[in-house]
Amino acid sequence: MALLVEPKQIVVPGEVLADDVDYLPGQYTYRSDKKIIAKRTGVVDIQGRAIKLIPLSGRYLPRIDDKIVVKIVDITMNGWLMDINSAYGAMLNSKDIPRFVRKGEDLTQYYDVGDYLRVRIFNVTSQNVVDVTMKEPGLQKLEGGRVIKINPHKVPRVIGKQGSMVTLIKEKTQCNITVGQNGVVWLKGPTLESEVQAVCAIKKIEAEAHLEGLTERMTIFLAEAQ
């Protein structure tokens, strides 16, 4: 079988990844005759016979059941409008928070403009509006701390297999960290120094996500930073 690239190789749009019908085009690739071709710049990810790309950049595309970190930007009569780090807008209806809200009640007593929340997407409409909920354990207002943004396509590497990478950062920095699937990360530590250390670790993962041996390098990096 004519596989022309290796896992974690960086490719550009139009580059031929494979020349064999036994391979299947995955995300950000397409087939032309026997060839599988890259649609955009990204890192090759081969899973069985499927070849897909992990983009090196790009906006977040909302998906149902994603848990994301959002910022409230406006308040309506029925709920809160929020920035989800996407071209899409999002709405949290007052009926989708874990408290009973009376009609006409002042919504700022619950959440106000500028607040950050962890929410789950339960609907994406054809008009590009995202509906979210907080009626689940772990979905909450995120108070204090700081917020950073990373490439949403690098989120799986920051989290790691079964949460291994983010757990490593939490243990070494003693920070509470919430990574949204939309590339927005909230963190809060016992000291300013610990928060800065966690930010540096996350940014290092983002920059080196396509390289081999990332877990080992992060273990050394965090040990040296202490």
C-alpha cells in the first residue's frame, strides 16, 4: 500500500498523503482517484486505514456534547449571550441553569457580563446559534483565576490520554484547571507563580503537540520549574 507520509508529519494543502484505494480519507482530507489529498495545513494522524489531519490553526467549530469555557457578553430577558471562541454565537437560557428563575427576575444576580462559565452544548441550530446548558455536575461559574486561549485543535494533546497530561500539570503546579473543547482554558492556583508555571506548560504543549516524546519533555519541564 502506497502511504506517502508518516504519523505527525506536517503537510500542506494539495499534498498527496496516500496513493492507494485501501486508505480512507478522514477529516480535512479528500480522495481524488486513488489519491488521498490534504485540504489544509496540518499534522498527519493515521488511525487504521483512515488518514486525517489535525489543523495547526483555525477557529472552533461547535459540536453537540462538547464541554466548553465561555464568557458572558450580554444579557437578554430570557438568558445570557456568550462568546465561545468561534464564529458562532451561543445562548444560555435561564431554564438551563441549576436554579429556578422567576419570570422577569434580574438575571445578573446569577451570572453577569464578563463572567466565565463551564457549559455543555446540547444543540447547534441551522442559523449558527449554539444552545448550552449548566444542568449537569461540574458545569459551573469559574471564579477568579485567569483565562488563556489555545488552538482548539490542540486541546486533545493538552488533556492527554484519559486526562493524563492535564493531570500532570495539575499535580505539579497545584492549579485547578478546566480545559474547554473550544480552546479556552481557565486555571486558578495557590500563587501567581504556580499559575504562570501552568500557563507556560500549556503553551509548551500547544507549541510542541506534533512532536514525539511530549509527555517525557513535559515531565522534565515541570520538574525543572519547581
